[in-house]
Amino acid sequence: MYLTATCPYCVRAKNLLQRRGVAAIEEIRVDLHPEQRVAMVRLTGRRTVPQIFIGDRHVGGCEDLIDLDLNGELIPLLEGDTSRA
């Protein structure tokens, strides 16, 4: 997950993932490492944080993650069942 320390959406996304059983989140801090923001934009086409990847799949930002959860698609995605995602 690309994020900054002070972003409330980043905190919200991390909390949701943890509630869904994600024990370890790789955090790439674009506020500490500006070159990582360049990489994030190149990968996602977006400048805002968080930008969330589950495995190799870019799922988007916090609202996108919440939508996946509300639609019942987040847990299967986390479990590796891409047929529903």
C-alpha cells in the first residue's frame, strides 16, 4: 500500500484490511520517499493515497477498497479467489 503518515484514508484502509484478517501490510511511504510517489503514479495513474495492491492487483484507493468489501468481493480477493473479484 502506498500511503502517507497523516492520511486518514490510509488509516481507514489499513484498519479495514486488518479487520478482514490481513496481518502484514507492506507500507510504501511516499511522504518519506518522494521517488516512490513517482513509481506509484507510473503504476496506477493516480496521485492520491492510499493506492492499494492485493498481490499484483491494483484495487485503487480507500473508497475502492470499501466498495469491494461492501460488494462481498474483498474477502475472496484476499483469499486468492479471483473468480469473484
